[in-house]
Amino acid sequence: ARVVFSCASSADCAQCARMLEDTGSKHVPCVRAQADVDDLGVRMTEALREAFSDGADVACIAGTDIPNFCAAHAEQCFALLTQGADVDSSRGCAVDVVFGPARDGGFYCVAARRGVDEALRRAFDGVQWSTPNTLECCLAGCAREGLSVNATALPRLRDVDELEDLEEFIAEASEADVEFLRIRRLADILRTNR
């Protein structure tokens, strides 16, 4: 699978690429700038559209403010989109869109099948982003557009919007967690750049 990271601006691409060098991922990421528009829904659907025009049948977009998001979450999305089954399940009905719910009422990832990006763009029209009911509004928009959705299979994760969110995340993390040191290093960088 080809992994593409879409950064908020072209100025972020070099820094993102350097940060990704440390991940030890088996995938070599492609880093590119997002569409230069203010609307988050448009940026997300444009990133999906680019993935589909590059030949992907399914694509997953994840926020960079979710320390616990990992490849297994994306794989679970792809299984739900293509087989309708969770990675650990054997049967189900494939869906058009999958959301990973965030604890704050938003979502940390959205995945979609080829051919639904335009309907998803319309579903995102008028959504107020970064509110406690963002996911609820997106689900209503998807229903209005006739898209089948799964927003319950993935775990509810914490996103990190403020330094205080990161401090809470670190307080909950275990020193035994493999990701803990990487997250601690990120927190230290954020503290010094405050």
C-alpha cells in the first residue's frame, strides 16, 4: 500500500517528512500539500479524490493530532469498506464511509470507497468543525446523501488539540507503551515551541 501524507501547507511538508523518518514504518510515505482552501471538509474530500485518481480503491485520512492512531486502524477501515467486516470478523456488509470517533465529539479518521468522494463532499457542506457534535453532523450529512456509514467499529480515541490535551494523554499513557517515548519527545518539542 502506498502511504500519502497531506500536510496543511507546502511549508509543512519538509518538517513532516523529517518527522516520518523516525517511525520505522514499512511504508515509504509520500508527503504533499493539501488543497489551499480554508474548509476542512473540502480539503479532506480533495485528499480522497487525489488518492482515487492515483488508483486507490479505498483511502483513509487521519488527523495528525491522534497519538494512538496506527496502521491497524486504517486496515480496519479498509476491511469495513471492502468486505463489510472488521479485521477480526468474517462477514458483514461493505459500507461507503468509515469514521473513527474521537472523544471530543469529532472524528480522528475518515475512510471512503472510490466513487463516493463527491457525495461525501456534499455531506460535509455546512459542518461546523471542532465542535462536540461534528461527527453527529457528518453522520446526518452522510445519511442525507444516501451513504452507508460505520462510525462504531473503531475505538473512540483522544485527539490532542491543546497542550493540556497532550498532558492528559501522557498522564494516561503507560511507560510500558511502545509509543510512550515518541509521544513524550513530541510533548517536549511542543513545550519548547510554545
